[in-house]
Amino acid sequence: MTQTPAAPPSSADAEVVDLCRDLLRIDTSNFGDSSGPGERKAAEYVAEKLAEVGLDPVVFESEPGRTTVVARVEGADPGRSDALLMHGHLDVVPADADDWTHDPFSGEIADDCLWGRGAVDMKDMDAMILAVVRHRLRTGRRPARPLILAFLADEEAGGGLGAHWAVDHRPELFEGATEAISEVGGFSLTVNDDLRLYLVETAEKGIDWMKLTVTGRAGHGSMVSANNAVTELAEAVARVGRYQWPVRLTPTVRSFLEEAGQAFGFEFDPDDPERLLGQLGNLGRIIGATLRNSTNPTMLRAGYKHNVIPGRAEAYIDGRFLPGQEAEFAATLDELLGPNVQRESLVHDIAVETSFDGPLVDAMSAALLSEDPGARTVPYCMSGGTDAKSFSLLGIRNFGFAPLRLPPDLDFAGMFHGVDERVPVDGLGFGARVLDRFLDLA
């Protein structure tokens, strides 16, 4: 008996939940040292889904198991060569199932949400891209401009084995790309029943993950020590950790505060920008972190025995600097540390910023309005970092645009790297429909 194949989904949002659930069930935990499962299994899944609709994906590895997929969709307009890059990462940060309400790799649906590690960071966007592209190619609706699709390894550890490696070793795969969209933007912040701000990322702080080292004189713990490495390092770490970095309003941050102040009925005061943060709910933590540079001590290491003064002590600092502030950041840090502390950057990446204008921004606004008449797009700066940093080195203009309409009470900021990460099921459908409309306009 011949079995009739199942009909393809009638729209992108009909498939996006299943795609996201499948991806969540593939453990791609990134421990930062290539000891995890890698991205290979997820990459093969993505490549298969792209091949099913006639694409010819390129699959490559920077190291065994650290796998990236890139595919190109030809545009319908032969006069357009300006490709749009749509990218997402396949790796996730680790999760301990004992801490979660639902197993982080089960892809369970409960309380109208899809639960799992990567649900918002960022297998939701991976699934949206797949669903939209698959539906458009099935129905013969190629976008006017070419698309480059990239599903990348290693973003959660800085992208050295993912986007950075791809840009350095396979730049031809991104030829023609002038603009890009990816994660941590396009999500809603409810002002009232008739108005939601959708934050589009146009800037990111730079990253400086550094090791501090002090060398002293080793000796017996019972002796008086005038050259104790632990003491010297502890004092330096305390100075750095307690330092109140001054407010520096970049163009993106100022624009967001002006727009948000107007929406919430607060007059923006550049001398007191933090006054508005309380109106932003849980997102106030993200926005507050973009008002200034930051340095957070995260690890200490010294000694091996209680009664031995070590000759060496180390500390690790998570440093973040705003666009245009790197020189001031480094000079201030060296002054705080003093001459006896050696500073070494283990992971260093640039800050990026672009303006909030042009046809692509107009397309984002129109696509959101088509699904939410109360939508208003605003630019914002992200306190963390994404693969946009790597692609900016190719001259690509980057935006965070992974559209989600969120419930007002959802702690969206807490979903990133947090316990019980989840995404609203109807938010996934909303995002797929917005992205589909966006490609008609972009």
C-alpha cells in the first residue's frame, strides 16, 4: 500500500514550534573547552532541513564536532546582489536538570511555553529562520534579495571556533552580504495595552575577559610577609570590583532612553538616566548595564596549602566596554590595578554600533506593525556580545532582530543563561510571521 506523504505546513508558524522543540532536544552544551557534545548533531539536523527544500548547505568544522552550517538562497530580483545574512548559533550554555522545573533538554511544552536550554538563546531564532525559509521555498516565494543563512558553533564561548573562525577561514561564504539580523532584539516591552516597544539591537558592548596575576615571595605561613601575592591581588581586585564607572551615554543608549521616557511619560534627564530604569521592569538590568563600562571579578586562584604563602596569585575579571570607550576603559583599569598587577586579555572582542535608520529598519517596523498594531521599534545597546562582532569585520551592518511578542510578566532578561529558560509558544508563531513579512520588505 502506497502511503501518501504528509502535506507540508500551510504557513511558517505551523512548523516553527516543532523545529524549535527538535533543536532543544539536541544537547549542544558549550563548556568553553571543547569537552561538551559539540554542535555536530544539531548542524546535521539543520542541514537536512535545508536540503529538503532544495538548498545545498555547506557543513564545516573548526575542530572535530564544532560544526557550522551555511547556505545561500538566491534572490528573485536578478538586479539585487546585496545579500542579507540571517545567522544564529547552535550551542547553548550548560544546564543542570536538577535545578529545572522541566528537563532542559526535553523540549517540553507547559504553561503555554516551550521549555529548554536555548529556548531564547537562541534556538528559537534558529527555528524561525528554518521555518520561514522552508515555507517560502516550498511555496515559491523567494525574497527579492539573496539570503545567506548561517547556523554557527561556539558563540557561547566567544565564537573563536564558530563565527570568528568562519570569517577568518571561509569568508567567501558571506560574499555580498551587506546587512545581517540575529539574536537579542525584536522582543517586546509592554508599556500599556495599546503600546509595546520592540527593542532592536543596534549596538553591543565590547568584551575583555582578563586574567590578573601578581607575583610575590613564597614562604612559610607563620612568618611575617611583606610581599604577599594574595594580599596584593585581593586589594587590586577589590578596587576594580568596587569602582563606580562613570555614565557614558552612547548615541544608541541615549536614543533608547529618550524614546522609552516618552513612552512611559518620564522626561529624559541626561544627568540622571537611571531614574527611568525602574519603569522597565526586569529589562532595567540590561539597560542599566549599558550606561557605563563594567568590571566584575569572577574567579580567584592562589596557593595549595594552608601554611604556605604562595608566590603567585591569579584573578579573573569579566570586563565590558561601551562603543567608543575602549581606550578610557583600559587606561582606567591600569590605574586601578597599579604597577604590580599583570593584566592579560584571554578573550577580547570589539564593541559595535550602527545607526537606527534605513530601509532595513523600516522593514522591521512595518513587519512588526503587520502583526501588532501597537508596536513601536526603538534601538538599544546589548550589555553582552553576539556573533555580530565577527561579521562586522566583513563590513556587514548588524542588527539584533529575533521578533517575539512577550507576556508583560515574563522575566525575559532572566531567561538568558538562567534556570527554567522558556519561550511562549504563541511568541514563536508571532516571530515566524513577522520574519516572513520582513523578508517581503527587506
